Amino acid sequence: MSEFTENYKLRVKKLTKYMLGLIEGVSRTELLAQYNIQETTFMPHDVLYLFDEMYNRKIEVEKIKIASNRLFNILYEDLSGYEKYDYPDDSIIAYLIRDNEGVKKHLANTKELIKKINKDQSPGTISRLTRAFERLEQFELHYTVKENIVFPEIEKKWDKYQCLKLMWTFHDDIRRNIKKTIEILKVAAFDLKLFNQFSGKVYFNVNTIIFREENVLFPIMQETMDQEIFERMASQLGELGLAFTELRAEAMTKTQDRGVIMDSSQVVKFPTGELSLEQLALVFNHLPVDITFVDENDKVRYFSTPKDRIFPRTVGIIGRNVQDCHPHESVDVVTKIVAAFKTGEKDDASFWLKMGAKYVLIQYFAVRDIDGNFKGVLEVSQEISDIQKIEGEHRLLDWE
């Protein structure tokens, strides 16, 4: 760490100039020589500070993404040679690494099918590849765990964490490209060229993120976070799960299974009645909707835990800035909604979208007190596919 504290500014300055040169289209060879890049040993923390600088300069995300891929080619040996940690088996990092190992095996097996389909586009081969990519789609849980458990803790602990925004955009690229690859496989007139294009993007980006996790993100987490934080993250794993490694019993507890942790004798009195805290929590959790409340300072304060949540939530997001809870592509929309609610220009906003077989209605409501003062935002999400099918009337009870 002494090298980091004494020399990191110089190293980050070199990397910043190198990245800016790449973005501006300067020759890579010229930049390497000008900033003495290959003769300098870089560390994971340098990358953390570099990307924070890139975001502070308001550079387009797509340009940062492209330049970052070229940057990591240069940093590969330095980052691969950085100190290796022996993560405890029950650490969330160890779980994520085992999940990476599982998906790498799956990718290796699937690669054999990809080689085969380039010679044989028979229905059987296409069917096997489709199942393989549908299985790969479950790896999305890995990214969901990071976004909902790991990232919130990092935001609380680190001063520089804008690199997470970049990583999240790659997560979403992977999600989209896997879905697109499956779509291509399911089209009657199979397009081999298009399949190779999108499956190649999937392989590249999945492996890219694995490298950045294991050689940048995880080492810095190990160096900066204490045991209490790691225990808190591991305790939330059962909420979401992982697709390519098995969770041990101690990580399987879910919020719904832990019951309501409160004094049930406490009562909240409303103008229209009164409820104990336990009853109040149960009422929220039995509504057929997902509820999330964000206060007037843009901090997440509460979410309900119905039986079947539409969008994943973990207790790690409590106190998190609402803008940090969304991927780069939707942050501007969220910011616009909140701003319009605060000024009183708008009181609600609605969206609806397809999520596989689900048809989801997402509504945002401005929460105001009796005097009209803005007190926060209520997000309500509901699966409405069955509601859309309703016709006529249904006045009699029919449970049979």
C-alpha cells in the first residue's frame, strides 16, 4: 500500500493522459512511448482513480468503454501479477469467484457447440446451443448480486466509485447480447454471421468483466473493507442466489424467512385506524405490488418484500442514493422524474414493459405532506398480464 500512497498520483496522471489520447484517436504506440506506460508498474487502485477521473470529465460512456478495453490489454500483466488474496470460503468474493469458475466451464463447453454450428447448422445443434445460451442467461444473477449487494457497500466505503457505472454498463451489454443471441438461434432462417457476431460479444464481455472483478474490484474490496461489511454482504446472498455455484446453508436465509424484526406491541395510529408495526409490515408485504420509497433527499428508505418481487431488492440499498440504483442508461430519466416531482411540475409518471412472460406496470408518485411539501417518491411495480385479460364481470366466488 505504501507504493500506492506515495506514487499513485503520478501513475494515475499517466493513465489519464493515455486514456484521453486513445479517446482522441492518438496512436497507441505513440502514447505508450510518450507516457512511459510499459515501464511503469500499475496497481488496481490506479484503475479505480482513473475511471473516476474519466467520469468527472463528462466523457461519453461509450468512448470510455472502448478505450478501457484497449487500456486493459496494456495493464494485463501488471494486474495479473498483483498480490493474490486467499478469500475465506464463505466470503461473498469467494462465492462470486466460484460462480465465475462455473460460468467459464459452461462457456468452454458451449464453445465446442459454436465450433460445430459453424460446420453444421442442423436443428439438433441449434437446439443444443439455444439451451446452452438460455442457461448462460441465468448468469445475470451474478451481476444482480453485484449491483444490489456489492455496489451499495462500495458506495458507502469508497470515495471514488464511479468505475462501478462503467462495470454496470458492461453488465447490461452482456444481458442484451445474450438475449439477442437466443433470439437469433430461435429464428427459423438461422443467420450464422449474425450469431457469431453477437455470441462473440458475449464471450468477450463476460471474460472482460471476470478479469476486472478478480484483478481490480475484489483486491481493492479485500484491502478496504472490514469483516463486518463482508458478513453483511454474505448474509444477503440468499435473497438473490447465484446460478453457477451452490450457496451454503448459512447464505440461504431470505428476508421473508426472517419474519418481522420489531416490537409487535408498538402501534401506529392513523386518522382511519391503528396498526401494530408488525401488522403494518405484513400489510405492505401482502399487497400485490412491489413498493420502494425514496425520501426527499433522494435516499432509499424502504422496500416491501412481497412473495414474488418483480425487481430484486436487498437491504444493502437502504440509504443508497436513488441515482446509484439504476444503470447508466436510465439515470437521466430517474433524475428528470425526481426533479419534476420536487418542483411540483408533475405528480406521477408511468411506464410499462415486457419482461419475458410478464407485463409490468411501473408507476412513480410524488409523496407530499398535508401542506404540499415534497417528502419523497413512491415506486410501485405490478405484474399486469392477468389484469389485461379481464373481460366482462365476475361477481360470484369461484374457487373450484
